[in-house]
Amino acid sequence: MNKQLIYGDIGGTKTILQLAEIRDGEIHQQFSQRYDSAAFVTFSDMLRDFLNRTETANHPVAACFAIAGPIVAQQTKVTNLPWQISSAGVSAEFSIPAVKLINDFEAAALAIESLSPNDWVTLQTGQGQGQAHAQAMRVVLGAGTGMGVAWLPWLEGRYFALPTEAGHMDFAPANELQTHLFKALHHQFGHVSVERLLSGSGLTNIFNFLQMNAAIASDLAPVNLEEDSGATITALAQTRKHPIAIKSLNLFAEIYGAYAGNLALAGLCRGGVYIAGGIAPRIIDILSLGGFMRAFRDKGRFSALMHEIPVHVITNYEISLLGAKQEAHNLLNSQD
């Protein structure tokens, strides 16, 4: 009898769950469902709905869920949701023998090796990329509902994914405008993390700041936004050419580039910087204008080094799901 597994990408905004079957050692997807995460009180309610929809005779024997939030002792509270999830709890409630929780950017990092050049857009190829850099450190980061980061060091003949909460590092303003932005957010929030700017709600914070303070806003009707209106701001910039929205995206790109450069320096990531998350693929035109890479390379005495580092924007929106699928398969194999 062919074995079945479940894997999913659980985010603060949306969740994708998939059921697959292992046939001849390969994963064959059988059923997929996308959910509005906030529509369910608990993850168990969602998973129960998913299993009821699959109408399968076999029972899953392994499951892996990539989750937006820190995983501690195989337990987590999902960032931006009230859900509490534990692998032991899911295993017991749904009679799934092997269940594993991983951070969503750990999952994205795990999937890097399985991607092809068709899954990304290159902002910088890097210089001197010879054999010496083939096994160098990598970093994956991405703005979406929040800011996720994972390291990829090369150990014992392969890349290992190390999840982090680096999105909650302090924001470091790089010029006068960013300093004014920092002061405004500090007055509003106290601590100003990178995620306060590099996320959907962060882009909204930038837009609101510029709308209140930029002289160009004086002859424009004010735009009232929800807390996380990144998609609305992007649409305003791309379809209506709204000047504040355009300026917001350009400033967002500069801050994004500087932060990516900081991570690249911290890890000496000659193996590459991979920009994931839901926002970057939608603003490739903005990221390609040059502001992102100028801020990335603007590291004083180490600017020359920054030219050596490849930078790619991942356009495959299912990268965390791919990583969860890969880890679910590994989990299944470990049970044999």
C-alpha cells in the first residue's frame, strides 16, 4: 500500500495544505487546499476540514508544517494568529505517527537546492564566483506578513537550514529621511524592528509617514489604509501611479537592500542572498531600478566585497511549501 503524507505552509494571512502519496519513491500530489488563516479559530479546525475534504481511504503517516513563527521544542504560537500548535498534539489528535513543525523560512531555505534559475530573478550575479564560493554561506530572507530570515551554512557535505528571528533586529536608518521615519515609528511603537518597515504592515507604516510629512501630499486626497495594506499600496503605485505610493515602494526597496546587505555581511554570504516572501516578486520592477542594490552595496570599506555576492529574488511563491514537502518526505523515510 502506498504511503501518504501531508505538508503545509501556515502563514498569518493564508495557509496551503497538500496531501501527497509516495509511489515508486516519488511524491505525487493528490489534493491541495488554500485557506484564509484567520477564518479558523484553531489549526486543528483547519486540518480537520482538510482531511474531511480529501476523501482518501489511506491514513497519512507523516506530516510537516512550515509555520510563520519560532519553533521551540516542537511547539509554536503562529505569528499574527492566536493559534498554538504542537507536533505531539497534532499527532495524537489526528493519529499521524510522525509530525514535524519547522519555521517557514527554514522551509524556504531547505527548498533552495531544488529550485531552478526559472524560479528566481537575479539582481546581481556576483563577481569571482568560482569553485571557492560553491559551498559558501547563504541567507534567505523575505518580507510578507512579517520578515523571515534563515541561514544556510554548509556542514558535513550539505546545506543545513538554521531558522532565526532576525526580522526583529533593530532598524538602522541610513539617511536623514530614514531617521525621521525611525523617530516617527519610535514614538508610535517604542522599539522599532526591521519588521516594522519590511512587511506588509511595514510598507503601510512607510506610506502613512510619507503621506503625513511629504510636501507632495498637499495636493492629494489622503488615502486611509488598513494596518496591513501592502498590496493596496503596490497597486496604487503600479496602476494609478500614485506619487506617495511610488515613493513608499522606493524607500521600502532601499531599506530592504540595506538590511539584506547587513545580513550578507554578518554571514559573509558569498554563496548567495535569496529574497523570498510575498512582496518581492510583486515589486520586481522597483527592486530592479537600482535603489535596492545601491543600498545593499553601500557598506563603506566593505562595498567592494558586496559586489561579489549573488543576489536573487525568488519568484516561486510556493518555496516554503516545497521545503515542507521535502522535509515530510525525509520524515517518512526516517520511519522506514
